[in-house]
Amino acid sequence: ALQLAACIGNTFDPQTLGLARARPPREIARELWPGVAAGLVIPLGADYHFVGPGGEDAAHVEGVCYRFLHDRVQQAAYSLVEPARREEAHRQIGRILLEHLTPEGQEERLFEVVGQLNRGPREVEDAAERDELAELNLRAGRKAVVSAAFQPALAHFERGIELLGASGWSERYPRTLALHSEAASAAYRGSRFERSEELVEVVLREAQDPLDAVDAAETRVLALVVQKRQKDAIAAALKFLATQGIKFPDRPTKIDVGLALADTKLALFGKRLEDLADLPEMAGAEPLAAMRLLVSISSSAYLTRQDLFPLLILRQMSPSARSGVIPHSAYALSTYGIILTGVLGDIESGVRCGRTALKLLERLPRVGLECRTHFCHETFLRPWREHAKNA
């Protein structure tokens, strides 16, 4: 019993162990009693008294839980299990948890369930079981990302990729695309830049539609920015945008900027700047994808390509005014305000852009963009507002 319990983990309950051993929980509790008496396992809570030798109160079994005295005790019990039997035991425990937990329970114990199944046989013969495990690893990876546990997240995504194999791109395209894109992001955020680039390359090669590769393209750009390769990041973004028909001149001139500014003014014609915060959300994947990439390189362009920076900002403003807004539009508004105040000398309009950007952020908040937008407002626009007030 303790050998199988060691496969479950440091903490275990008689219900799960009973299902794994095909015995009633009360019988399992009695079976464990010698281990309790010897101090190898420690009962958690007081209900274990009711299910010890001679105990007949089955109702209290649900309140019983145990943990091993020490990790070394668990390891000793685990080492007694034959390696071939361990894999099958882990698979069996994982399937039991999956089948007997409620959807809420599955979500709460997702890492435990997936961890058991991943420690089962590496080769999963049944296609339905293989697909299910790949989906579970995708969910577990996403949950790990929320907790900033990027290395475990990457391990889950990689396991899902392994399960679907090369045929996944033709047979399970959406899930395979999601696993690769999420794995590339987790790898970059965990400073595994080479692995991230490898995964991005796979996505760009296998994607059936350029829009399916937007996440991977953005990950590549962000990874280059983090590595302080700003010019490479800009080049990568512009190369991908060109596949979407969005092209920029190699050496932007004042005429290029003037034409883009005129187009933005035309898009804003008949609208107050304050009205932009109340526009409907942008529909269509193409403009949204372009906005994401333009925002991702704006800071890099400000630092290394001042000739390109105004064009990037103006190309973000026009779609927002014409097609609706997304969280990225708040950043576009704040940087457009910088151009109005610092370049065109229109302090009043620039300050209004800043206020509208903050209002839009309240409606469509997004971590990361909030930092960028507030930075632009506090660093560039608030001083102009204070200057105008004092004047």
C-alpha cells in the first residue's frame, strides 16, 4: 500500500489509494495502520482514530489524509516499485483522478493529474488518450504561465508537442499551433532564447495562414528586444508586417511622415479625441495583428530609429480611429500625444490624447501596455500639461 501511495505523492488519501488498489477506503485506512504505528506515515487530522484497528465508522474515512514522515521515506517506498510498474501506476492514478474528480476538482488539481499522467508510459498508444493528454498539458502550461512558472510551463507545452508529433500539424492543427506558440512564449520568458527561436521557426514554417503566426512573430520580436537587439527586433517585425501588405520605406523622409500625418488627421476628421475612448472594439484579425507588432517595436524605434518612430505611431492611430480600439490603442494615443506636443507644438491636443489614453486603459486594461502608456503620459505629457497650466 505504501509503495503505491509513494507513487501518488508525499500526501495522499485512502479514497484515491483505494481506487488504485480496487479496495474500499475503510479497508485501505486499516491497511495503512501499521505504517502509522511505525511512524512511516503521519495522519492529518483526528478522524484517523475512527478507522484504525477495530474502527467501523466509514463516514470518517473521507476526512482522513496522510503524509509521509519525510521525503526519504517516500523515496524508499517508491524505490521498491519495479520501474516498469511505476509508469503504469502513475498512469492508473492519473486516470483515476481524471475520471472521479469534478470539473472544478480537475482544475484545482490539474498539475497533480497531469503530473501523474506525464510520468506514465512515454508512448501513449490510444489516439483519444493521447489527444486528451496533449490538451491537459496545454491547460497546465497556461495555468503555470499565469503563475510566472515559465520553466514548468515550457515542460508541459513540450510534452504536448511530443504527444501530437509531426503529424499534429495536419491532424490536430489548432492544438499543435497553440502548443508551439505558447511554448515559444514560455521559452522566451524563461530566458531560453535559442529554444524560443527554434519554436518560432517551426510555427512560421507550418502556419497555414500568416495570421496564425502572429503570436510567434511577436514572441520573436519581444525576445530580441529583451536581448537588447533592438534593430534586429525592428527588422523582424517589419519583415512579418510586409507579408500582411504593411510596408515601410527603408529610409523614411519628412514627406512620408507628412503623408502619414495627413492620413491620421483624415481618419480623425469629425471625431473629438475624447470620443476615441468610447469607440467599439476593433473587429478583424489583420489590423489587430498589425497593431500588436507595431507596439512591440515602438520603444526600440524611439531609441534606435527616430526616423521610423513617427510612422510607426501614425500607422497605429489610423486603424484605431477608423476600425475601433483595442488595448494597444491606449499606447498609440499616448505616443501620438508626444508627437503633437513635442513635434507639432499642439500642447492642448497632446494633453487631451494622454487623458483619453488613460480613460481607454480603464475600459480595456492590459498588463504591460498599462506600464508603457503611464510611462509616456507621466514622462512626456504631464510636464506639458503642467507647463500649459502655469503659463
